[in-house]
Amino acid sequence: MAEHIDGNAVAAEIRSELEGAIETLADAGARPGLATVLMGDDPASQTYVNMKQRDCEEVGIEGHHIDVDGDADPETLYETIDSLNADDDVHGYLVQDPVPDHVDYREVIRRIAPEKDVDGFHPENVGRLVAGDARFRPCTPHGVQKLLEASDVETEGADVTIVGRSRIVGKPLANLLVQKADDGNATVTVCHSRTEDLAAKTRQADILVAAVGVPNMIDESMVSDGTVVIDVGINRVDADTEKGYELVGDVDFDAVEPKASKITPVPGGVGPMTRAMLLYNTVKAASIQEG
Ligand code: GUN
């Protein structure tokens, strides 16, 4: 029986530390501000930005939200970005991904002022992270690091296998964990859709991170006894519930849990950490800009 890593509890600790930092900023006359921008009306994205706004309110960050019509041309979104870059009350902001097909998200990211890019997606911030000089660590990888730390999981010398090479999770997490700094010092294997004998790579892991977006993909045959299993997946699957769906991870929890030494649940594992680290980056942005 594995220890269940409680993301809600670790996130709550991080949020209470942030509340202290926010009070210190308030004493100096500054209130951190975070803006969310949503282009279009994707229901999952709406849920995510609503949660981010609620989080802001709860910890004392000033939340701003801007909706951009899904049919608008890219210039309209760029104008919103330019105005946020110039707005001194907004210390950090993000454009929720995905954007409509006629908009190139890479162009969008490049337009965001790097010092306000609390997602850590701008090429300057990606470059700094890879160079071992991160300004903003992307929220999910940073949340995974904090979860491992809070659960006393040693990364130094550990074999970490990450399944998924996304720009948001797999690649930045691999870069962080392999570094000397950041308490990483791990040996990292990054797997993806063309990886041969995936199960051999996942079975060699001391720490297995699933970040592919495929429901229940990691089963018990892919996990060795005693592995720490971190499930980044949040997949909506049809279910006979009030909302018509339920959230499941990339890991088949019931099958894998008996073999793991520690495991994150979905929901209540990595998800709350991602949200907490966005607040963390916003407070960091405000401290730099107001400092
Ligand atoms: N869509 C899904 N995850 C994210 C995220 O971390 N940031 C942004 N901007 N959009 C997302």
C-alpha cells in the first residue's frame, strides 16, 4: 500500500507562506496582480481560468480577467497583450492555451514581456531555465519538484523516467531535475510516442512521472515495486456523473498503487500544486518589479 502524496496539503502550505509575502508587499504599498486572458470559450479552459481567479482572491492577489472573442483576429489578442505589458498593476499574466486554430500560440508567447511571463513559456525564460538560471520555473514542473521535496523523495542520483515531452511539463521538468542546482541531480530519461520498449524504461525508474494526457495509460506491468509515481495527467472521460465526465490521470491508480511506494492521486495531486506555483511566480514577479 503506497503513501498517497497529498497535493492539496502541500499546496496549502505554499499558499500560506505566500500570504506572508503578500502582506509584506502590501505593507510596502504594493499588491501583486495576475491577469488571465482567454480567447474563445473552451469549457475546460474556462474552468481553469475561473480556478486561477478564485485562487488569487483567496491569497490576496488582485485578479484581472480578459475575454477575447474566439473569432477575433490575432491582432486583437496582441493589443490585449501589449496593454498588459504596459499595465503597472499587472505583475504577471498568462494567455490560456489552447488558443483558436487561426492564432499561433508561439507568436503569442513571444509577445509577452518576459518579466511578466509567469507561465515561464517565453523563449527567454525557457533559455534561462535550460542554462540553470531560471527566472520563473513553469508551474507544473516546479509543483512536481515541490511535491517530491515535501514527500522526502530524494532525487539526487535517482533514475527518473518522464513519459511525455511537452513544452509545458516533460521538457522543462527534465531540464530542472537533471541540473545540479534545484535539488535535482537526477538521471533523467524522457519518453514519448516513438520510444521503443517504453515499459523497460518506466520499470527502471525510481521516480516515474506520467505526463502524456492518455487516460490510465500506465498500468502495473510498467511499474517496479517501490517506485514513486507522479501522475500529471488530468483527463476528462465520459462518466455517469452530474457533469457527464470524471477526471482521471495517466496512471491506472488502482492497478499501480499496490506496487508504488508513494503515488499522487488525480484529482488532488499535481493539480493543486500547479495552481499554487502560479501564485508563487506572481508574487515573485511583483517582488522583482516592486523591489
Ligand atoms: N493550458 C493548460 N495548461 C496551461 C498552463 O499551464 N498555462 C497556460 N497558459 N495554458 C494552459
